[in-house]
Amino acid sequence: MRRPERSKASGQALLETALILPLLFVLLLNVINFGYIFVVGLNLAAAPRSGALYSIMGFSTPGTLALPAAGPPATNSTIRWWAASATIRSSVAAAMTR
């Protein structure tokens, strides 16, 4: 019985995989490392802003402030304000044309 002839390329795929796989791992780890460095940079850039906000507001952060109830206002104060501002605008416009 005759043995099948082996091609000269046997093991070529294994060798190529062994050569390329470490490079792919290095590339993947560098992408993860770059993402981590990017997040750290963003946090360092936001730290002064957060510190300034805390120095202005102190302990009264948005989480501790009492907010009004959601929904439409109980009175028509918005309409009264708009009417008053329209009256002021018309009186200013009349004063400017004199």
C-alpha cells in the first residue's frame, strides 16, 4: 500500500498562526491600555471643574436639593410674567421712539 504524499506546506498554517498570534495579542492589549489612559485623562481634565463646582455649591449638590414637583405649574404665573415682560418691552420700545 502506498502512503499519501505529504505536501511541503504541511504545518505552514500552524507556523503562521504562531508568528501572528503574539502580534495580535500585543495589539489588543495596547488598545485596552490606550482606552484606560484615555479615561484617566478625561478624569484628570474633569477634576478641576468638579472641584470648582464643589467649592461653589458645597454640600448642596443636585442630589440634596429639594426640587419642585414635576408637571404643569399650579398657577398661571408664567402667563403673568410673559404679559408683564411684554408690557415692559412695549414701554421700552415706546420710550426709544420718542
